[in-house]
Amino acid sequence: MNAYPPVVDADTWLEARLALLAEEKALTAARDALNARRRQLPMVEVTEDYRFQGVDAELGLLEVFEGRRQLIVYHFMFFEARGEGCLGCSSLVDNIGHQAHLHARDTHLVLVSRASQEQLQPFKRRMGWTLPWYSSLGSRFNHDYQVTLDEAVAPVRYNYRDQAELQRLGLDHHLAGEQPGVSVFLRDGTRVYHCYSSYGRGLDLLMGTYNYLDLTPLGRQEGWDGMPDLHGQGMNWTRLHDRYIDPAAPTCCGAAPAAD
């Protein structure tokens, strides 16, 4: 199958581009309206005394804000058995820019994983990351925000779907263990509120690599939605950034995104 778009003259291209531009502008307006509705979501006060282990000390959720008004937590999947982070989560963190821009808007971004600092810090140094990274071991935080799934602790629920619905959709990889997600909190004095959480493909907008690839004719090259799969890897193409040249590097499992 030819993966390339058709070749046309400049006038034909401009006509097609203007038609697409109208759709892009409509999508921008729809996205702005969606963002406004997201900002207007009601909040839930956080009353649980969640504790996190930093590099040198234990902190409460309020202290994780570092005095700022807003906090974004990326729930990072870390696999202690192999001492490495999830490939998709690692790729996402590689795409995070300088925190100064968020700090200018009184907003702080951190990573939280259900793993020990003894394992998180060596991996963080290996990846060259500077983001604050906290351990939630010993806390209900991951379970309460539905990124550690264990029916012995809490009913299984991921991406706002219960166990029965996840099984019906064939999303068995979301039934147990560590999962990715993002949660947003707001601080008002010493009171903290949970404002928003997103999972699954809701995290796509955080992935700069995807957004750049979506501008190209070949897209993400994952073999779905009309994209070619030129490398025969489907969705399982991301690697740790220091492992792309290693053919034996582990792959990240992924399901077709339409139902996720």
C-alpha cells in the first residue's frame, strides 16, 4: 500500500488546505469550549492525609505544592521488578518542558509513583530528568486516584469504567497493577481540592511527540486510523530514549486506542 498522499498542483493543494483549515478552526473553537467546561468542573476537598516520600524527607500533599496555587500530578508507572519506568510514561516525561513556564502561572508539576526512592532516583538520573519525583508507597493515594488497581484494596475502576465494562471492551490490561494518569489539585490556603483526573487516551494531549507526528503525512505510523505501520511495530514503538538502538530493548504493550 502506498503510504503517501496524492501529488497535486499548488492550486489544488491550496483548495484542500483551506478546507482543512476551516475544520481546524472549528476544532480549536470546540477545544476552547471544552477547556472552559473543564475549568468549571466542581471540586472535591481532599481530606485524606496522604504522605509522600521525597529524596530527603516525608511530605504531605500540601507540601508537594511548594507554595504554589495549582498542582499537576503525573501518575508515573514504575516497575520495581526491573528498575525502570513504563516506556510510554518515560516518553511523556521526555516531552515535558521547563517548569519555569508553569511556575510563572503559579502551577507546579510533579511525578508520583508507587515505588521506592531507592529505585526512582537512579532511573531519574539515567534519564536526565529534573522534575520532582515522589514515592507514594505506604499511601492510598494511587488506589484512590485509580492508578494502582487491586481489587483486594478497592473496586477496580480505570478511566471511569468499572471492571465489567473494562472486560467487555477487551481492556484486560487495565484490570490490575500500575496504570498511567494525570490529576490536578488546587490549593486555597491550607485546604486542597481535587479538580480533575484523566487517563487512557486523555493523556495524548500531554505527549508532544504525538502532537508533532500528527502534523506529518505518516502520522504516528502505528497502523490505525489509516496510518501506515512502516516499521511493523504498531503502537509498541516507544522505547526509553537510550534504548532505541538496542534491538533487544523491551517494548511497551498497547491496545488499539479506539476503545481506550
